[in-house]
Amino acid sequence: MQRPGISGIGCAVPEKRLTNEELSKLVDTSDEWITTRTGIQERRVLGPDEDPAWLGVAAAKQAIKAAGLKPKDIDALITATNVSEMLIPGSSPFICEGLKIEKEIPFFDLIAGCTGFVYAAKVAADMVAAESYENVLVVGLEALSRFINWKDRATCVLFGDGAGAAVIRPMPDGRGVLASSLAADSSKWDLLRIEAGGIKHPASHKTVDGDMHYLVMEGGGVFKSAVTMMEVTTEKCLAQAGLTKEDVDWIVPHQANMRIITALAKRMDFPMEKVIVNVDRYANTSTASIPIALTEAVADGRIQPGQVIVITAFGAGVTYGAMVLRW
């Protein structure tokens, strides 16, 4: 039986670069302050008139082409995101419309914080394994720059916009998903949040005046939880696959910040030379960060067919999860 796996990968980011030096003119910070604490040097941000959905469409087209398919071959679409294109009907219909898929396929948005891509990949793999769908498209799409308080240097330096996509389908030669592990801890829901805009606090003059539509983060709690949770779920996933860290060719972690990535590698006693990192150029693109990193590593030849790859993430909720794949 063929395992479900990633047969094509793609990404898209806005053209506009926002460097640390440029940020220092907007908020009380500096390139040195940002770089030493986060490893981030620049990020990509959408212009005020740019539609975020085009990023998802562009990434999806690249992934579909890389899989040797056409949009008409896609049987289902899952969009992992934190804030959808519209509260209703979400982001997926706009991506589907942009792809001009010539049939009425099921689509839906999935919200699981920055772990969203891992969650969506697991759901897609299960759909394929059940033989209900052959080609499932997963898109991670974020434009968190539009929900950042640009006067708050604790958060505005961390995030960027972007999209990544993957086609999940049956894979030959023993390739595909070897194991996966998803988990969450609701007691830590307040570590990352946007309080207003939902049904608990609908948009009003009060919520706008109170800055309740901005992303809020408890930095210390995020760091401690992210490192521990990604370590736990990665080791659990490897054990399920019957593998050890010595069997792993590459770890592709969620690109939250460099401190979290290096702390994870240290705790796992895993060499940084085998960790895919691009947070310096894109910052934290949330659900898009893993597929963007995967796309670059495949394009430059680091990731090769047959290698063992681990993807692992932590996000709002809080959620965490990992997946082991033979590429």
C-alpha cells in the first residue's frame, strides 16, 4: 500500500521587504536589538491594496506543477491560517476560485495557530489514506502584518506575510508519511491571541479604541512552551516511526525565531547543520513557514528523495505537532 506524502511543494511571498533598519524608524528598536534576540533581519509584508489570497494561489500553482499535476486534478483543498481572508466564508473559496479548478471540490479553512500546516497535512494524509481523495492540496496562508501593533516592538519585529502549499497524494517506493503526532494544551490559550473580531468581542468602537484587534503575545511563556512541546512531539513521532534522531536527515521547524530553533536543536542534541532555517529572511510567517522552508530546501538540493524529514511546530491555542516523512 502506498503511503500518502508530499509530492509537490511551493511558496509565495510579497515583493516588499521590510528590514530591521526600516523598522527602527517606526518603533524604538534597532537592527542589533532585533537580530540578537530573534535572528530576524528582514520580513516580507503585503501592501495595503494587495489581496492576501493571491499568495495562496501562487504557492498552490507552484506546488501543483511540482507534483506533475494540473488544478483540475485537485480533489480537495485545506487552507491553514490564523486569520482568514474574510470571517465568512474564509480563505479557501478564494484560493479555489483563483486556481480555476474545473469541478466542485470540498474546501475548508483550518485554524490551529502556527501548527496549522502540520495539522492540515495530517488531515490531508488521512483523507488520502482512506482512499476518499487522491490529490489533496494544503495551503498555509498568512498576512499577520495586518494585525500587528507597529508601536509594539515585542511583536511587530517578529512577523511576516507569505504562503506555502503542498500536494498530498499516494507516494511510491516507501516514501510518504511515516508517523505523525498532534496535541494541544488549552490551559495556555492566552499565550498568543487576538481578542476582538470574533463572536466574543465583535468589532466595535470600544474594541478598536482598546487596540483589541492586534496580536498579543506573552513572550516568555511562548519560548518555554514552544521548545518543550516541539521536543516532546518530535521524539514521540520518531518513536512511532521506529526511528531515532540519527536517522533524520533534516528537521524543518516552524520558523518562530532563532532562539527557539537553536534551543530546540540543543535540547534534542541535534546538529544545527541539519536544521532548515530561513527565519532571518522571512521572520515568522506562521502556517506558511514550514512549507516556505521546505520549498527552498528542495529547490536548492538540500532535501533529496528518500531522505527522512521531520516537520515540527507550535502555535496559538496552544497547539503543537510533528510529522515524519520519507521524502
